[in-house]
Amino acid sequence: MLEKYAATLERRGVDSCSSQILAEVLGNFPKSLSVKQLAYKTGKSEHYIKRKVKAMKKDEIPIQLKRGPKSNLVSTSLFEPVSWILKEKENAEMALEDISKIEMNGDPKINKQKNIVKRIYKEYLKDMTELIDRWYSLRLIQNLKDD
């Protein structure tokens, strides 16, 4: 299992079982893992694994649950780790929107700190937007989604 990747997912708000499922499936890429294999590796029931995969899919995490010849199979694509970068940009945009709503008060030190935070978010988003636009113009993201 990709343990560091699973830990990263947990820090992003994915529960420990789901992050373990994603790490196992990505670590086995391009092959799929059966629900039974995932249940064994996580110590959870097959029904629980199916529920977790369906919940991740509902949360727009690129993971698939397919019927195989003998059992249900879980797979993902290499787009999955990149999807977190795109989500992080969206989260930063929402945070900047909220930060911009914070009104200045009479304390110059606090006002300076608020302006610094706004500047950091604006510069971060500017750079992320340029980078992601470049990835799209080179069709890098589309090529990952197509696979």
C-alpha cells in the first residue's frame, strides 16, 4: 500500500478506510482489485467496502466499481492524485472569497495580517491557475481522464 499517499488523503479529509482503499487501488494500478481483496486488506466487510467506494464516487473521487466475471472490481486512474490538485484550487478560491468578506477593523496590526493572507491566497491562485491552464493546453489532464 502507498502509506504516505493514504496519510496525505486522510489530511485532506478522506476517512482512513477510504484513503486506504484509494492507496491500495492506486498502488495496484493499472490492475483492479476485487472488493474481497480490499475487504481482506482493510479488515472490513465486502459490503462496507462497496459502500465506501460508492460514497467516494458520490464525492467525485475518480474511482470505479465494476462487475467482474467472478466478483466486483475496484479501479481508479492516474488522474485520481491530480484530481486533488484541482480540488485544492477550488478550495483556495472559496477560502479567498470568504477571506475577502472579512471586514477591516481599527487594529492596524490585524488589518495588515488580513491583507497578507489575502495576498498569499491571490498569488497562490494566480500561479495555480497558470499551471493548470498550461496542463489543459498541453492536454495532460485530458489524457489522464481518457485512460
